[in-house]
Amino acid sequence: MSYVFLALAICFEVCGTTCMKLSDGFTKILPSIMIFVFYGISFVSFTIALKRIDVSVAYAIWAGLGVALISMIGITVFDEPVTLLKVISLFLIILGVVGVNLTGNIH
């Protein structure tokens, strides 16, 4: 169940970060408000996930997958450029998350 809360934390963090872009520097009210709502839910979910998952493993997964998902959203939704270096770097982030996860233990 802890990994479900971790997945929720990642999803809401990605939504919050996407709202940062959509808020246009806090000039659009709804995305600006949703930043705080989504990040609040993300931190609550992440805190619950930490009850059973090592912080080093949980944070690596949360941060790594968040970066990878936001990068994919940036490319597909916001038309950010795709470069070979960006693709290789995202692959290495995911590989690092998998490596850290393989060394972690659930209590």
C-alpha cells in the first residue's frame, strides 16, 4: 500500500509542476491555486508512503520518476525540443531509480 501512496505522490507532484507552467508566472488564477493543492496532496501522500519505504528509496523514485514524467509532458504537451542527450539523460535517471530501488528494503 505504501507504493500506492508513493505513486499518488508522484502523480500529484507532476500535476503541480504542470500547473506551474500553466499558471504563466502566477498570472492565471486557477492553475496558480492548483499548484498548492496538488503539492499539498503530494506531500501528504509522500509522508504516508515513508511509513513503510526507506526515505532514500522513496525519494529517489519520487524525484526520478517525477523528472522523467515532467520531461515527457514538456515534450508532448508544451512542444519542448527532444535531443539525443535529453533522451539518454532521462534513461539514466530511470536506470538510477531502478538501481536504488533494487537496494532498498520494505520494513
